[in-house]
Amino acid sequence: MDVCVCGAQAPFVHGGAELHMDNLVRALRDAGHRAELVRLPTAWDKVRVFEAALAWRLVPIDADVVIATNFPSYFVRHPRKVVWLFHQHRIAYDAVDAPWSDFGLDDDSLEAQRLLTEWDTRALREAEALFTTSGVVADRLARFNGLDGEPLYHPPPLFESLHPGGTGDYVFCPTRLEGNKRPALLTEAMAYVHAPTRLVLAGRGTLENELRARIDALAVADRVQLAGFVTDERLVDLYAGALAVVYAPFDEDYGYVTLQAFRAGKPVITTHDAGGVLEWVEDGVTGFVTDPTPEGIGTAIERMAADPALASRMGEKARARVADLSWEPVVARLLGR
């Protein structure tokens, strides 16, 4: 089959959604199909958000099937449109009035939200099949749009390369340094960690300078490393050598970090408002689920550091939890086979 995967991207931003699209195209090709990725640049701000949706409405795509992914790519027109929903325009839905959202509770924002909900519902109803990346995304879809989506779980990037290693003297988190990922929670948590344990935080983002200043103010610079961008090879090594992985985003859609940590045999410390992460982390079994506070996360890190054998046992259970993830059944389900 000729399959076009449709996705939107803000220029100069490359994260989990972009990796997801690339890996889906690769999986389709591995299954014997001709697959191409079609991306349009997208502006996420409230003023231009409808223009982005209209742009997709006007794109002609010749293929047997289109698989639309994130907002607003599912506005594409096609007689065989399948939607595998990564997420909608969250800052207009569940993240309204959040610090990183330009949708507030004023009349203009509420009207824009109402109109966007109406548009989304109509475009998503056109799909011959509607899937989501997680139960969290499916729940949002039902809550805001009254539509049912079937969760399809898939392997994270580097799934075949990740492997267990020793139990090191650091906890690790690779993430974008942005508000919804809450990296400040992790750096501030280190003020409550008295064990000789470090935090290695890999990634870039707009909060980097703010984090550096906060690290200096807390006097934890000797125990917090902002590693910046790391290569795939270095990423695999950092996972393998960690004591545990700490990951505390706000209401995450899916959470590749969790799945990568599990594949590397590492338990995950997270919070009870982390969204899709909680579909994988079982408190006291494959990690710890704590309050979204620096003290709560710091206490969990202390527990891991005090009992490396426990961390190792949790890591083994975590690795078993993701052992059966595979792209083959995902591709078959998306294409109705």
C-alpha cells in the first residue's frame, strides 16, 4: 500500500512526536509498504492556530491511506483517513490557563476554545478508524470531544539498543527543558537528597538559563549536571549506568522516557499527575509514584539510593513490563489487517 503519514511540526523543534512519526514510517516500510512522511510547519499560538488547521484542509494527498497524527494534521482530507492521535492542541484543552498556554479564561480564549473543539470533533469524526497513543489521550478525547479512541502502544526510539547496565551513583532524566516537562522539580529535589547521588539532566530548552541560576541558588551545582544535547550512543550509556530514572512531566501523553528506562532495566520515579507515565509505573513495583513536589521526589531518590538492590529488582520488573512491545501489531491495526 501507499501510505502517507501526516504530521505537524513547529520549525526548529524536534522531540518525541517527530521521532514517533519517523519510526512509524520506518515500521510501515519494514512491513513492505511504500510510506512517506508529509509535514507542514505549524504555529501553535492562539492567533494563528486556525490558519494551521485550514492549511491541512487544502493539502491534496494521493495515497491509498493517510495516517494523521498530531494537531492539526488530522484536518487533512482523504477518503481513507486513519487517525493515530498523539495529542490535540493541549494548550486549548486541558492546559488552558497553564503558565505555558496562551489560552486563558477570558472571553476571546473561551470562544477560540469552543470553536476549536467544534472543528476538531468534525475533523476527527471523518476518520475511518480512530486510535490514540495512550489511555490518557483516549480519556481526553472522550472528555472534550465525546469520541472513542483505541490506545495503541508502541516501542520507543532506541528500543533495540537499550540494555541494562550497572547500578550507578546518579539518577537520570532526558527531557526538553520546558515548563510542561517540569525540569525545575528535579533540580530542586536535589536539595532534599543527602545521599551521594547526582542528577544528570540531558536536553535543551528555553528554561536552561533559569535552571542554571536556580541550581546555583540552591548550592547543588556539584550534584546536578545539565548535560545538554547527547548523542544516541551517549543516551544509551546514560540509561544503562543510572541508579534510576526520574521523570515528572505534567499529564504526559505517552512518555518515551518511561519506556526507554524500562527497556534499560531502570525503575522510574514519577509523580501522581504525570499522565501516561502512570500507565506503566506501578508504585513500589517498577518505580515510585510521589507527590509533585521537590521534597516528594527527593525522598524517593533517597529511598532508591539507600537500597540499590531494590532499584535493581524494580528495574528487572520494569524491563519485563515492556518486553512484548512491537511495531508489527501496531502497523497491522492501523491498516485494518
